[in-house]
Amino acid sequence: MLNELLFRFASWLDTFQSSTDLHEALYMYSWVESAHVLTLMLFLGMLLVIDLRLLGVAFKNIPASKIVERLDKPMMIGFIVMVISGALLFYAIPVRSTQSIWFRIKVVLLIAAGVNAFLIRKMTRSSAMKAWDNDPVPPKRIRVGAALSLGLWTLVIGAGRSMAYDWWDCTKELPYFMYWAAGCVNEMAAFEQ
Amino acid sequence: MDVVFFFQWLDGSMLAEFSKSSSGIFAVVQTIHIASMVVLGGMLLLGDLRMLNVVLPDVPSSLVIENTKKWIYLALVFIVLSGIYEASAIAMKLAYNSFFFAKMAGLSMGIVFILSLRSAVYRRAPGLVYPEGSSQTLSQSDTLRPWIVKLVAVTNLLIWFGVASSGRWIGFS
């Protein structure tokens, strides 16, 4: 059901001439992809600094609140550019992206990283932070959140990178479960016949 | 100087044989390469933006720079090692790729720059880039002019931006 809906949505996006134009553009697609990768440096670079401080492995002599609050703005600028460029990349190749198992894994990981970031944000914005703000090593729950954040974002990079490979594309002969997981609607129908 | 012989040697090496045989391991190494770039990019950005007074202006710049150093070196080691592995799989393609040579030139320049000029200049950053009243402010005679520090920060950002973009374009060419 969900696979069907996603496929229809992707096919609808694919009917737009601008989607095809972007995909087939000589330079534009490459520029958008470059912007997506380069803003990783800004967004994930700043997030890394925050997470390393919250893990208590770097910047231990700087109050955690300073790092968290002051790096929030550049990090969010990087995040916004990354989301916009990512959306454009999806718009350029909607059907293959929707039917990529790696894209699906990436989206799930992004949601998990988002929930984790929300929880860390809540914990580092509360008044309780004052109690450990200057401590070189923050409380365990904060360190767990920071470690999770680093782990999830590394996996997001890995899933994004793997999207370039055709190991489990719908055009390959795969078990039914893989067709279902990747959302290969037509192949699933052929399998059932 | 003709350097094609080096790429021919790399292409015939055991490393190339291994890197060409497994696309799964290749993807993992690519992920390590990008993750190391994030570490390097993040730490360089933090240091340079601090010197430009864009981020953490109320934290002594020496503290920021000192904290980023070991992460920069660690990231460079991983970038070079994973980069050699990646290059071995497509050595003959890279031998004739101008973006690859641009990236290598930029990378060499960037490494020399951070180990020499950037490091020397940031050690002598003036009071302006320290918080007001900080005990870490150097005496006037020991410091460099603020515009020199800022010029070094902008130059470093431009060099590494060039390295990252030319690296990305290797894949498109």
C-alpha cells in the first residue's frame, strides 16, 4: 500500500519537465550534488564539534553551553542548504530514489537522528545543564545521546554513498522481500503472478 | 614530468587487485573518506571562523585552535589512507584526470599551509581575536596585525574548498 503510494508520487514528480531537465543538465545536477556534499562539512562539521564536547573527548575546557549555543546557527545554515539540495537531487531522479533500498534506509536513519537531536536539544537547553556545564565529561545520558548522534550520522553518510551502487536495484533479480523493502512495485506484481 | 608510470604501477599492485574485487568494501572506504573529510572540514572551519570572529568570539582563540589540532592530523591520516585505496581501483582513469591533479595540488598546498603558515600565524594572533580582558592576550610586540590573521583564515578556507570541490568533480569527469 505504502509502496504503491510512494511509487505513484515519484512517478507524478517524474512527469515534470523540470525534473528531467535537472537530471540531464550538463552542469546543474553536478553543482547541486557538490553543494549537498560540501554543506556536509558545515552541518556535520559543527555537529561533530558539539557531539565531541558532549561526549567529553574534546573542547573539555570550554563550557558545553557555549559550544552548543554558538555553533547552532552555522550548523542550521548548513542543514537548510543540505535539505534543499537533497530535495532537488530527489526531484531530479524521483523513481530510482524512491525504489532505492539505501535511500529508504537513509530516510529512516535521518528520522532517528532527528529524534535523537531533538532529545539532546531538550536536555542541553534545560536549566539542569548548569549543573554540568563546566564539567569536562557530561552526564552519561548526554554522552549516550552524543555517541548515538555520531553513529547515526556516519550511517547516513554510508547509506547516501551506497545509493550510487546498483547492487539491489529493481532491475536485478532479487528475493521478494528485497523487492518489497525497495518498493519495486512492478517486480512484486510480476513475482506474485 | 611523466607520472603515468606511477599509476601503471598502482594499477598492477595487489592493493588495486583487492580494491577492484569488492564494491562493498570500496563503499565502506568511501564512507570513511567522507566522514574524515567532515572531521577535517569541521575542525578547519571552526578554527578559521573563530579567527574571523564569526563563531565563539568570546572564547580564547588559542583554546579553539589547540582543541582542533589532533583531530585535523587524525583526519588527514584517514583521508590519505582511504584516498590511496580509492585511487588504486581507478588508477588509470585518474592518470588522465585533470581534476585529480588539481585536487592533489590543492591537498599538498593545504597540508603545507596548515603545518607552516596557518600554525605560525595563529600562534601569534593579536588581542583582537582573544576575548576582551583575557589573560591570554599576547603583548603588542609579539602579535601580528588582525588583517594578516584574517587573510590566513580566508586563504585556508579557499584552499580546502578548492580541494573538496575538485575531489567531487573527479566523479563527474
